[in-house]
Amino acid sequence: MAGRTLYDKLWDAHLVKQRDDGTALIYIDRHLLHEVTSPQAFEGLRLAGRQPWRVDANIATPDHNVPTQKRAEGIAGIMDPISRIQVQTLDDNCEAFGILEFPILDARQGIVHVVGPEQGATLPGMTVVCGDSHTSTHGALAALAHGIGTSEVEHVLATQCLIQRKAKNMRIMTRGRLPEGVTAKDLALAIIGRIGTAGGTGYTLEFAGEAVQALSLEGRMTLCNMSIEAGARAGMVAFDDTTADYVRGRPYAPRGEMFERAEAQWRGLVSDADAIFDAEVVIDASALEPQVSWGTSPEMVAGISGRVPELSAATRPGQREGWEAALRYMGLEPGMAIKDIGVDRIFIGSCTNSRIEDLRAAAAVVRGRRVASSVLQAMVVPGSGPVKRQAEEEGLHEIFLAAGFEWRDPGCSMCLAMNADRLGPGEHCASTSNRNFEGRQGHGGRTHLVSPAMAAAAAVAGHFTDVREMVGSGPGGAA
Amino acid sequence: MKAFERFVGRVAPLNRANVDTDQIIPKQFLKSIRRTGFGDNLFDGWRYLDEGDPSKTPNERRINPDFVLNSPRYQGASILLAQDNFGCGSSREHAVWALEEYGFRVVLAPSFADIFFSNCFKNGVLPIVLDKDIVEEMFRFAESEKGLELTVDLAAQRLTLPSGEQVAFEVDGFRKHCLLEGLDDIGVTLKDAGAISDFEIHHRARSPWLFDTMR
Ligand code: SF4
């Protein structure tokens, strides 16, 4: 028998029942909830007179519509009455059903995908779901994690299971290491640029190879986070010492002897050497440069030294029309240099890049420098309360504030602009988030996806620039 | 959920690839805690010229006359014809609620994004994957003066064109059964409650650290 992939192993370990029609019941270990996709699920439970199957498998926190300023006022500080009701409804539902929640004023509140791993609520070997497509983030811990819709949220609450069809296996194999100044975010964007936004549809991705092994767990989360932008519901990285070191000591992680027992099991969370993948993509990580998205789909990316493509370079059916529409929306000319794209706002945050190492990387660039006068706004939104406090202990907030950045409270913020933070029409934003769809960050807003260091560099320059030419020269330098 | 019966419907063509859920229902409408009220804001950014917010009614909005769904000939359409990778992006089920409330019961496309695809079935909407050539041909019909009407027969897994020409389609057996019967997934799964409990006992013995944690 051929060996099994990591995904095969996680699947097998959670298979409750295989049905004749090809679907399966998969047991869910951890269910994360937030305010936007859960109210209708709780309502459904109530209407059907059902109770949660296993309350202790759930954890909740509001993130999408929480304000990132004047947090001390709590829910009362949410200006938009509809948002306020939604956040209040999450509190009420968690209270009514006995679900552990980190509400808006809890020190542990944050973006659900930052909070889960940080608290040890997400562990290796788990199946993790959440009514949010970026649940793929948690796959960085060698977990099977993916986003679900609201009906599935209700289904998981009521049955602790999900009806699934097994996906195919795809391995993204990196060769070599990422060069200095090129990050997990750049790798994620380059992969999507290569395979396209539907390249991973129907697959579970495993990121492997030297460059991935060398990434910190935070970097692996950034990479797995964007699996969904490549069309894959789930992405994952095998368990190793980096994973073990990250998990050890987290508040909800097992301790002492129990941790050792768990770790012994987790060591098996790797693909067997003779496992067969249905597809494999090989990426030379050592040849990558920092990436910038220029269009309205995450696959529309170029290296910082590159250009917006000429329309004549389109090869796939419909690609030319797609590029034309994107360039019109973005207000860019075919063939223009990426470095000539000016930026109006800077957003450092989101579940892709709001963890401590992201903030350190950005701070290292802005240290001793100032946000360009042409930039209207530059903001840093830490991913969680603990990230914010850690950054403040390290003095990062002072570096940002001195440079002219705003230092905000944790939440999704301008990643999707459901709260008050958003772009104006026509404004270009260097954003560390994951989606550059039309209107994502505000009506008519133009999003360019970049790494935290590249966003910081753009803030200082007022346009995109190669961060590698900034670090180590003049102010900034190693933090 | 209502049982999915055979019906005849008009096709509205949306000739764009990679239509994402942010386009189907923009985020400012996700703040509702209810399952209804999304139909007026389906494709909001394309359908209207002004920026929408939940407090505005459609009468107060500026209609975009160039958007295909606003054309008089596609009023009352119940079948949406789309291009590759329809429904990509976020997992918001609100996208399906909006399509359903607007009146779409079937979406035809060469390919769909995974989460959107499964969300459809939970809400009585049937997504059908068709060959690219057939989709292109349907676009030609649907965009022509006469338009296109199809008979959708889920039980027989067949679409019938006005010419009598038939197109077979695939659908997962379990999902088909649930749609035809109007069954609720949860009820079906709970029939296996015993198997779930048995699994849980075994799972807890093997990995006790997964239990009794989040309290
Ligand atoms: S940060 Fe953005 S992508 Fe992540 S969960 Fe929040 S809205 Fe979704």
C-alpha cells in the first residue's frame, strides 16, 4: 500500500462514517465562531429545538465589525447600530449556549484566526472549522482546517460533524530558501500567481520543502491563510520542532505529561515518504522577489521589479478581458512599472499578516523614518490583544507612532471594511490582507496585496519600492 | 427547505469569470442577523450606480442600466448562467441567500468555488457544472434577442432546451436526494448519532487533550 499524505492521515483519523454515495461524516474537534456567520446558525438551532452536541469544542470572539478605536467603550462604542446588534447577538448566543467567548473587552479578543493558535485552542492533528474561508490558516499547525458556510456552522453545532467529500492531494514543493527580505506572504502571492485562483479547487494543499520548513509558525500561517485564494479549502504544513515549540505553553494546549503524549502522536503528522499526491507544483523559492498585486484578483501579481502586464501577454481564454476590466478598475496602464504605482493608504493587519513577527518586520523598516506626506493614512491593526501588548512591550507602537502610523485595537478592520476603517473611491492601498477584489476595502477602493515589510516601505516612499533596498541602509536596519 | 421540483425558467447570462462572493453580496449587507433581506442587494456594486448601505431601499437607488440583470428581458429569470470559478472568495452563505431570494434556483457554470457550491445545496439552490462548450452555446442563446428558457429536471438530471435538445448533468446522489425531498442535513446526520458517539469515545481515548478544554 502506498503511503499516506498528511491530509489522508487527518481525514482517516476523523472519519466517523463513509457513506455509499461518496460523502463522509467527518468529526470536528474545534469550532471557532465570530459574529457575522453565526447568528443565523444559532437561530436555526433554536427554531429546531436543538442543543450544541459538545459545547467545549467551541470558542468565539467578535472580530469582523469591531471598531479599532475607542475600544474602552465596548459594544456601546460601535457606532453602526446594525454592527452593534450583531456583536451583541454573539455575546447573547454564547451566554445562552454556554460557549466560551472572548468578548470585545476581553484581553484575548482578536481576529479569530489569530486567536485560535495563539491560545492553543487550535492544536496539531485537529479538524478545525469556522464560518470564515480563512480558517485554512490553522493548517499551519498540521491540522485539517477549512472554512464553512452558515448552514454548516449550524450542522457542526448540532452534530459535531460535517458532511464532506474527500478532496484530492496537491503538494506545493518549494526548492531553496526565500532570499532575505522575501517573506511567506510573497511566497503565497507567487504561488497564486502561478497556479491561479482556481488552481487549487478540489484539492487540499500541503506546503513543503526547504523554504516552508525554514518558515516560522507565523509565516506558515500566512501561507496557509491564502490557500483559499488559490481555490483550496484547506492548506497545511507538516508537524516539526517549529510546531511543537509554538504550541508548548499556550493557555489551552495540553501540559506536562499530557503534552508529551500528544507530541508523540503529533510526530506522525507528516506525509509518508512514499505518499502519492494527485498534483504537484514546484516553486524555486530562492528566485522570488517581493510581490505586489496589481489587479482585482490575487492571481494578478508581479515582482517588485516587474511591470503590469501588456494585454497582449494574456494567454488563457477570457484573461485579456479580465485584465482589461481589472486595469480599468485599478486606474493603471498596461506595461507600467510596479514601482510607479503610488499609494494613498497603508493597512498593516488582517489574519494574513497581523501577528507579532509581521509587526516587527514592518517596524524594522519604518524605524527612524516617516510616512510620506502624500500618504493620507497609514494604520497598524494588531491581530489580537496579546499581539498588541507584546508589540507595546517591545516598543513597536512607538516606532509606528513616531513614523506617522496610527496604532489601533485588534480586529479585521480594513481587511474587509465592515467597520469604520475603509478606502475612499479611487484610493490605492498597500495592504497586508488577502483579497484585492473590487470594493473589498471600500467602494471604489484599490487594493494592492503585499507583505508587511513592503507595505511599510511603500508608506515611507509613497509608492511601491523594493524593501530590500531600504533595510540596512540609512535609518531602519535590523530591529 | 422546500422540495426541488421540475420547473421551466428563464436564463440570465452573467458573462464574467471569477465572480466572487464580495460581488454577489457586498460586505456592508452582512451585518444582518437574519437569513432574509439580501435579495435587493444581490450584485449590489454592479446593479446600482450609487454605493449601497442597508438603510436604503431599492427605490432610493440609482439603477445601472448597463447591468445585465437590469435589462427588462431578464426580469423574472430563475436560472443564472455564469462563467468559471463562480462564487470564489469568502464563505458567506449570504451570497446564496441573496441569489435565492432574488429568485434564482439554478446556477449554471463551467466550474464553481468549493464552499459556494456546497452552500447552494443547503439552501435549495442547484449549482450545475456544464461543459465549457455548452455554457458558451447557452450564452449565445441567452444573450440573443429570443433569450433562453430551460426545463430543469433534477430527478432525471436533465436540462431541456426549447428546441427539445437535452443536456444531462451530474449531481451528487446524497445532495440530490436532500434537494428532491427538501431534507434538512442536520436531521439526516442525527440519524447517525450513535456512530458519532461511538467515534467520540474512541477519539477521546486516543487523544484526551482534545476534550474538555474550552471552558
Ligand atoms: S482579517 Fe480579513 S480575511 Fe481575515 S477573518 Fe477578518 S475579514 Fe476575513
